Amino acid sequence: MKMSEFSCPFCWRSSKTARGLKVHFTKHHGNHMEWDGEYPDQIQDRLPEPTQEVNLTCTECGGSYTRPEYEADSSRFCSSSCHAEWMRENQNGDSAPNWRGGICEDPRQSSDWPATRKKVLRRDSYECMRCSRDVGSKSGPKATAHVHHICPVSAGGSNELENLITLCQSCHKQVHAESESEEKVTI
């Protein structure tokens, strides 16, 4: 460990900044970082030795790397780039856990979605159909016009014009929040 790094007194994870250490400590060990130098009794016997490291072999490149002994069981890759390469080779197509047979079930992914979206915005005169706010005819990251599926895609909704409506960003969030709370009530 470099002299400029900060080390967690409970698990010896290192951070380059004191703030990073405080965030780690809060997330993994409690609500705030107040350490008096004494370890709680419940973890005293589970503390790993901070200097014990083991040599491991990377699953992807076959290279050698070291990790603290307590990370050895969960570590398979020497770097994030080796992990990413392994994912590209082993977790795509029908070997990926979310594979659905290569069929795109989301109609918004179809090539005619931009044209359909534009038809809905024009039909609704670029006006939110819930609060009547003018959402403008802008395009790009600052656009506030949202096209909402009345019957959600997840429930079999389609890109038919009758199933689409123009909403402003605020109303769109509210509509989804309301539908999520209704689903929770009915379940």
C-alpha cells in the first residue's frame, strides 16, 4: 500500500482519499466513521491479516496476480479489462443469462420508432396530454417531450398510435410512479 492511500481499519480496503474511505466505511461498516482504535468483539476473530496476500492465476489471460487472502475465493480476474474480455466471450448470445432467442421484444427498439414517435408528437401538437404544457418541438438531450405507452410494452403494449400519448417529463414520471404504486397494491 502506498503512503498516500487510506486504509479501512476493519477490512483493510484502501482508498486514495479520506472521503473515499469514509464512503466505504459508511456503506460497509455503519452509519458514520467513528473508530476509536478498538475492533468490535463480533468481528475481532474474523479480521484478516492485512499483509497476507496470495498468488492467483487470471481466468482470462493466465497471468499471475496477487490479492488479499480474504478475497481469493471471489477473485477470478487480474483486471477489469480481463473480466470484460471474458464477458464478451462467454456471456453473449445464447450463453448470456438474459438471452431470449434473439428476438427483440421491445417495440421501441424497432427501426420505425423515431418516425412513430414524431407522428405522436405532431398528432398531440407537442402538448402534454395530462397537464397541457407545451413540450416544444425540440429534439436532443434537452427535449422534454416524452412519448408514453398507455399499455406498457412489458404488458404487451405496441407502437400503435392509439397506444401512445405525449407527456411532459414531469407527468411521465408521475404516471409511472402511480402505476407502480397501483401494481404494489394489487399484488
